[in-house]
Amino acid sequence: LAEIAAYFRRTWPPSEPFPQVDGKEYEKQMQDFGMSECGIVGTPLLLERLDIELPGAKFMQKCVTEAWEKDEETKPRSEHNPDEYTAAHVNVTLGTEPLEAWVVHYNRNSNSPEGETEADEPTYLQVCALPSRQGRHESAFGAIEEIAKRIFELGGANSVAPGSAEVCPEATGSVQMVTTVVPCITSIGACWQFKILFPNVTFEFAEQIGTIGY
């Protein structure tokens, strides 16, 4: 765990320009760690090493009672596993533009079609496929990637394109996220990248294995 955390911190150091990392080198390094995830015990320890704190009880209660269950856009489709998802509440401001929303992503069913390949489209956050995991289709990665995209889009003409993300200290606010499936290590790496990209946005993340509110 210490080695994984050190790699993320070394690759995307705080208070420095956001580096563009070679995808193949990143994938090789992730595979060299010899694990796709850290498990229900190791994941909180890795998050702690990355100074990613847990959301409060109030947010967890909202996940039971709130928001996305009434929104048809966030309902799982046939190719989704309704029990494996990541939900996030976003309350961010960039300049005078606010963004307050729920973002929900689901893992795919094991028998659903693969769809696009990993290399089809660039992403703001670095990701790779690991054994028995879904890469960019992981619910945790999908949620944090969508949030990054939507924050950059608040910049309008000054927004940046996927694959060329840059540190955005002007964004302020909070993102609270919970997932019902153990995240892969590249999803946790994406969480760290998000913290570096948006240093003035408080980011909190928790895993709670099992369903919330369904």
C-alpha cells in the first residue's frame, strides 16, 4: 500500500503542473503492483495514505433517501448491475458558475457487451484496465471522470480538452462520493489525480460494500 500511494504522489505531486503520463507506462506500473484492488481492509488504508477522508454520516444518509433515485437519467440500464454503483454529490463553483448535482455510475454486468475499447477516447484522468476489472467502465472511475469533465466545462471557452488536463485552483467547493464495490487501484489513482487537479475542492470518498437505498 505504501508503494502504491508513493507512486501516485510521485507521479502527480501537489503544487506542481499536472503532468501528462504515458498510458502504456502507467498500465505497466499498475500491473507490476500485482493486484487489481486492495480489498475491503486495504482500500481504506490506501485512501488514508493519500489523505482522502471519509464523508460524514449526513451524506451517507442522503445516499439512502435522496436525489438520484427519482432521476430517470441516473437509473441503471439493462447492461448495468444495479447493486454495483458509485454515487457522488457535487457542490462546486468555478468563477461565478455553480455546479450542484448528483452523479451516479454503475458497473456493467459481466455479460454486457464491451462497447468502446480502452483507447477509443481520451480522458481527463489516467486509467487502465486491470485483470478482472473494468478499467474506464468502473463505476468509481466513471463518476470521478464525469465530475472532472463537468467542472472543466464550467470554464466555457477556457475549459480544457480531455488528455490535456491542468490544475484548476479556481474551482472551490466539495465532492462527496460513496461506492458499493471495492474500487480498483486505478480508480483510487483517479481520486488522487482529482485532488491534485482541483486543490481547493474538498474530496471525500468511502466504500460501503452492499447496496445503499435499493
